[in-house]
Amino acid sequence: MGADSETQSVSMTASAAKRVAAMIAQDGGGGLMLRVSVSGGGCSGFQYGFSFDDAVNADDRTFERDGVTLVVDEVSLDLLAGSEVDYVEELIGASFQINNPQATSSCGCGSSFAI
């Protein structure tokens, strides 16, 4: 599972970067970053987690877009390599979504997936 660590990356759309920047500014939290993680659970086996963090751990990788930093730990990166974080606004609501090319299936709400 996973590719060479030098080629693993996670990207963020312009829409996601803009929304994260707005949320950080609203919170007054200079130095905050969006942390994306994967944990066991959800209806499909793995579930995505989003949180704000102000620290980078030794096993974290960071990715930047439009001045916004995305943080992913090494274990999650194996499951997220090649993924893109997007922010989507629809009539039923707005949410962060992950387009994960490694996922073989996902749940209806898009918060969990299987490999």
C-alpha cells in the first residue's frame, strides 16, 4: 500500500484553500493549519477527519496552497496519497470533501471509504 514517500502528496482546490483561510481569519487563529486524517471506522472501513492544528509533528507532511497549509500524518498519507481536498457548496449544505483515487468505494455522505 502507498507509493514512495517522495511522491506522496495531497492537494487542495482553490475553493478549499479559500474556505480554510476564511475560517482561520474568522477564528482569529494566525498560524492554524487544516489537519486531514484517516482513522478506522465509518460505514465503509475508514473515515476522514478534519481539524485545525497549530503544530506540526515529526511524522507530519505539509502541503500548501494559496497561503493555507494542509497537514497530514504519515499513516494517513499512505491512504490519502494522490487525493484532493475540495470545499463544495450545494443546496443541502456545504462541506469539505476528499477526492481519493485509492478509494474503491465510499459511503453516500462521502465521509468514509474502503480500499
